[in-house]
Amino acid sequence: MGSWKMNKPQAIIFDMDGTLFQTETLLLPAYYRLFDRLREEGLFEGPTPPEEYILSSLGMLLEAIWQRVMPDASEEARLRADVLLLEEELAGLKGGGSTLYPEVEEVLRKLHQQGVKLFVASNGLEPYVKGVAEAHHIHELFDGLYSAGGYRTSSKVDLVRILLKEHGITSAWMVGDRSSDVEAGKENELTVIGCTYAGFGGQEELIGADFYINHFSELLSLYEQCMEQSSEM
């Protein structure tokens, strides 16, 4: 499990996809519509690449995702894919049907009520990250929604560093399901909680995390355990 620093966090920083949000419930319908539109526009030929390609790429920046999903496509096709995917995802959010992981809203509300500052740090585009939070009525629980698209950062390490500096935070937990989340936490000297329930990446994704949770509700148990230990010190 690694050495878990039992410090009471001022803040908890969450990845969005595969941590709070069941991304595939929105992404997969949008993914298939995206390729239909690329073919209609003459920017892509052949069958839609297997959905495993994009699911295994979650957590990456969009540029890296398209390089994996359609390595032989033109730069024009990849740039157009950025636009179309966002359009389709935002339309999907308005249409309903996408879901958070079980108990996410309840746990976030309880943490918020206990005075923990809550943030999102995502490699996604700003309208997507805000759109997911608003569609699922959790946006008001966060002190900030940080996205690589909104801050034009090249890594989550930099995004989290900006977040910590802007809010004067010295003690925080980083919660996520990908190696980019572990790296962002460790490089910024945060406690890292690895989420194992999404299943988008292998176990190697979370090597280096200080603790692992198999269900989102376990995060609240960890926080309450930390509070108990803090009061005993």
C-alpha cells in the first residue's frame, strides 16, 4: 500500500473520467457518432476503430488519444475530431443517460459539509469538464474545476501545481485512476488515492499510490479514519 501520510487534507483533488464519472456512458455513443461524421465529411475511411482504443486512452491529452486511436489520420481529421467529440458529448449530456459512479454525489456532499475544499483536475477540455459537473448537479460542491484545456497545460503535474498555488493549499489528497494522477500527486508531494473500479487501465497504472479504493464510498471512510487519528495526536 505504500507509506500513507495520515494528514488531514485541506483539499481533495479529483480526476473526472474513471474517478467521478462513468465516462463510457457518455463517451461511447459520442465516439460512434463522431466517426460517422468524419466519414460523412470525407476525413476518415473504413470501420470505426475498436472502442477499446479510446477507453484505454482515457486520462491522456486529446492529441495523444487521437494518435493512438487513428494513427494514420491527417492532422485535419484529428483537429476536426476534437471539435466533433466535444459537440457530441455536450449533446449527450443534455440528452441525459450518462452517470456518475455509485455514491459519488453523496460522498462529495458529506466531504463538502465537513469543510474540505474539493477540486477537479482533468486532462479534458474545459466545456466538457464543466458540462459533466453541471449535468450531474455537483458543480456547486467544488471550489474549482481545473482542466488542461482551460489552463493550456501540457501535463496534469503542472495543472495541479497551478491549482495548489492559486488556492494556497499545502495539504491535499489526489484521487484518480490513471498514472497521470499518481504522477501529478507525487510530483506535488500529495497523498495519492488510487481508484481501481473503472477498469480502463491495468494495475500498473496505479503503481506508487499511497492507498487504493475499490468503491468511491471508501474515500469517506479514509477521511473519517484520518480525522480520528488527527484528534488522537
